[in-house]
Amino acid sequence: MVAAPAALRQVRSPDATRAAVARLQRRSLLVHFLRGALPAVIVVALLGMGIWAGVRTLQNLTPVNAGAGDVRMLNPEFHGRDKKGEPYVVTAASAVRDPNHPELVNMERPHLVMDSQARGQLRVTALAGLYNETSKVMNLRGGVVADDGQGNHFESPTARIDTQTSQAEGHDGVVAAGPLGRATGSSYAIDDKTGHVVLSGNVHTRMIPHAGKH
């Protein structure tokens, strides 16, 4: 065999040799790193999958309606009309729907504004109340105050308001005041059909002489 001429031989320079050695060293370090890190990555992935599966299992075991009663509505509004077509609005500072009876809404500081043909606009407030969206009836408790469009003012511990018939009833002791005087009794009823306010049970009145005369 005849040797190649010296001019055709490729001689690697020292810089090229050093660069090649450096590449080989980096590749060796990368291989060692992957060999050490790969098992750790696999362990972390398996742990993550196990935790995720455990969380999903606990979620599936949790009842669907758990905590549903804690869903609170802030400043809710309920709009409607009575049987005569008169509008009414029910608002509250906050409200919670009963998880077992979705038609029932427990309210804090409810406020009812209801238009009636006989007594004008009726405004009712209380500390708490229960509103039935099916029957459209409100049962109020705690510091119930009702004012009608004729200047009459009623205070009672509890009350029942039927928004469909525009009837309001106060119970458990009533104080009523208006242009004709002041009265107390066990209960009162505002009937939009007749336009009268009826007090009953231990009624005591104090009339204002010549009230309404100018």
C-alpha cells in the first residue's frame, strides 16, 4: 500500500482537539446527570399521580349537596306581580337558599315594597324572614315594621305577607299609629280587598280629636 502524500494528510490543530475533548466531557456529564435525575423524575410523577387519584376519590365520596346551604346571595332581588297585576319587589341584605327545599329562601333584613289598589304602596321590613318562591308568601320575624300609603305605621314581632293577595298580618303584639291616633292589640290584618285594617285581641286605642279635619 502506498502512503498518502503528506500534503493530503489532515492534521488536527490543538484548538480543535481541545474543543472535541470539551464536547465529549459535556456529553459525558449530561449522560451521568440523566442517569441520576431520571429515577427521581419518575418517583415525583408517580407521587403526583397518587395524590391526584386520592383527591378525586375523596371528591367522589363527598355528597353532592354538602355545603349547599352555605351558598349566600348578597343583596338579592325577587320581582313579581300579585293576582291583580300589581308589582312587588323583595330585597334583602343577604339570603341563603334551603338545600332541601329550594323554593325556600332565608333572608337577613328583608325589605318588601308592594303596590296595592286599596292602601297604596306597602313597605315592610324585618330583621329576618323566610320567602317561599312557590307560594309567594313571606314569614317575617324580629322587629317587623309596615307602612302603608295612607300614613299608617305598624310594628309587630312577627308578620305574614301574601304578595299574591296583597294581604299583611302582624302577630304576637301590635302597635299601630296613623292619622287617626294610636292603637295596640294582639294582631292586625291589612286586607287589600276591603281596604280595611283590622286589629284584634286586647285592642286599646287613643284617638286624635278632629283628626283629618283641616
